[in-house]
Amino acid sequence: MALHSVLELLQKRNTLHDIEVKGWVRTFRANRFIALNDGSTLNNIQCVVDFENTDKEVLKRITTGAALHITGELVESQGKGQDVEIIVKKLIVLGESDPETFPIQPKKHSFEFLRENAHLRTRTNTFSAIMRLRSSLSFAIHKYFNENGFYYMHTPIITGSDAEGAGEMFRVTTLSDSNPPKNDEGKVDYTKDFFGKEANLTVSGQLEAETYAMSLGKVYTFGPTFRAENSNTSRHLAEFWMIEPEVAFLDLDGNMDLAESFLKYVINYILQHNQTDLQFLDQRLKDEEKTKPADQRSEMSLMEKLHFVVENQFKRVSYTEAIDILRNSKPNKKKKFQYLIEEWGADLQSEHERFLVEKHFKCPVILFDYPAKIKAFYMRLNEDGKTVRAMDILFPGIGEIVGGSQREERLEVLKSKMGDLDIDKKELWWYLDLRKYGTAVHSGFGLGFERLVMFTTGMGNIRDVIPFPRTPQNAEF
């Protein structure tokens, strides 16, 4: 007898005798109709119980959340709402669920409540759809890079360097927290620590990925990164995942080509393979938008945003041109922007990025050649001495989704920039070596995976697109 998934059975159009299915009860109506789900699809399959010939004690154990093993016959449904259903011949309760205490009842729950029950929230339609999409996006990312000649590398999670220079890192130590060894200056003596130096959780795998790009040509990382930023906004996590390709002999123009191709590929993949989940989330977002004031509603539905990205060429605009557009825009002149654009050198906010995408150009936008003062030390300095070969990709509804650059390949220029920013050259001796031995033009970008999942699912809080969010004062589960 064959064990089938719910997805497989729902796709059948013919009668099947003696099938088996296992899953969890979503609802049980009239002591007869079980809505069963096993996580393989958003949709449940209806299982019809013969009330008269089923042990009444067994029926009492069939409650929301219970795990069942059902044997029966797949037939054409006699009711509305489904094409097929299972006539139950044998039913085993594998695991009971206490109906009085089971948190995920068949009713609407707040996202805050579901975050408090993150171990059970994938029993809901919304979160099962999100996590299936997250899985599909992960697969599509690896598939794209594999098909395009990239090598997957694992960069260190424990590191002695701060790639972003932000300093907001989680320390890794085995020293005593109450009485750590001290040096002659009275400071903690990290030479006595496990690694013989101060170590932290990584904020990025980029610098290490560059070392491999300069020998393997095209590499990418896809792994966890960490930032000790004490922020409780809907866009920040302390632990998140990053996709970071690095490519030798690639300039900024090629980097923009790569990023556009990559984003369109992974979004196209879920449009082809996750239609049911996307349509459900699209409708969820439409229903949510109806509850907002008219002036706060999104102009595009979720599906429209996804097609907006894959069907439009990304517009490439210099930072300087973007500043001119924003400075002269109606929202800026009428002081509608929360952050007014007054002069060149301003760090753009989400409201500015969305205006460029949604109002001005009406397509995804790639901004490039940013002021050096607002970008990282490793970005290649332009001949004007004030801008760097950086690029950000802007999407509707979310603003920046990708940040990248052509890396500074000139040894003396890189050393000078590190000196200006007081970055310890001794700590990054190995990174400087790349510029001493066979240096070449190279580029890469970073994509916060959860930002991508937020965009493709329409979720408004980053805590709802990662299985177990890590935020200030929260490391539950």
C-alpha cells in the first residue's frame, strides 16, 4: 500500500483504492469530516469518516492538531470545495492534541501571538506558505549559481575581522565573565582566550569570499550572519542569512548585470513553482490593505510587485542624478518627505528609494557611484576622488534590497582608505595580500535573504519570515 502526500492526492483525478496518508487535523466537523494537512501544500484534503462504524472513543481523540494515519479510498468528492476526498477505512491516532490548551485553533491569530508560539505557527496557512516559499527561494538561489558556474563556499561564522566596520558584533569568548584575565593596561587579555585574540560572530562573509574569488573565479556564500544592533524595528534581526557572490575580473557594470539576472531568476522560479502559496499570500495582503486608510494602501498587489520586477528592465541611475531628481521632486519641495533632500551627500532613506521606483521611473532602479563617505572602505574609489563604484538595487514597497560594489583592487589606495577610517591593517594583512599577489578587478554584492523573503511574501515584519527570530531580549526556542 502506497503512502501519499496530501499534495500528491489532491493532484489525482482518478479513484485510488487502498491509499495511506498521514498528517495533522486542521478541523473535524460533525464527527464525520476531517480536514487533514501534512505540510506538503497549503490545501487540506477532506477525509470522510463512517460515524456509525467507527469506535466512538477514537472519534473523541480526533481534535485540532492531532496526528493521524489514515487508510482509505480516494474518490471524486460529492461536496463543494474539493475535487477529491478520502473515504476512511481505517484510522489510527498517532498523537493526540489537547483541545483545551492547543494554541493554534481554527481562527484568526495575531502575528504577535504566533511569534510567541513560533514552534507551532507553521500549522497556520500563512506561515506554512511563507516557509515553503523560503525553502523554494533557497533552492532557486543555489540552482542559479550552480547553473552559472559559481562555487559554493562556507565562510567562517567566528571571525576576528569586522567586514562592515560597524563594530556591532557579538563577542565569542571562553574567558570568565566574572574574573577575566587582565593585561598590564588593566584591559581584558584576549591572548589568554580560546583563539588567542578577540573573536566575534561574523557580520558578513564577503572578505573571505573575495579570497576564493581570486583563485576560483566565481564563488558565493549563503549563510548566517549576526549583528548586535539594539534595534526592535520590523526590519532588523540579530541573526539573519546573507547571499554574497564574489566574481574575479568583473567590473561594476557586470556586477549590475549579475544582480539583475539573479533576482529575476529566483523570483521567476517561485512564480512557476509556488503559485498556490503566492496566490494565498496575495489575497491575504489585499485583505490587509483594505483595513488601512486609503492614503496608506499599496498601489500594487503582491503578484503585481513580483511581475513588476521580472518584466521590467532595471533602470540604472547615478547617485548624483537621483539626488537632483529627489531635490526637485514635489514631495521634497512640499516637505512631504520625512527626511528632506537638501544637498549632495545625503544618505537616502526608504521613502526616497520608493519614490524613485514607484513614482518617478516606475521600474526597479539600480543606483550607482555613491559618495565615498557613506560607503564601506573596500569599495573602489572613482577618479573624482569623492565617489565609489557602489550600487544599490531598489524595489517597490521595500526600497533597497541589494547592496554591492566593485572592490578596491589597488593596494595603496586601499591602505590609504583603511588608514583614513582607522582600520587595523595588521588584522587584515591577508586581505591586503590579495592586492599584492595577482590583483585584478573584482566585484560582488550582498542580499539579505530575509529581505527577499519579505518582498516575495508581502510580509511587513522581518520576524515573520525566519523560523525562529533572534532580536533584542529574545532568544526563545
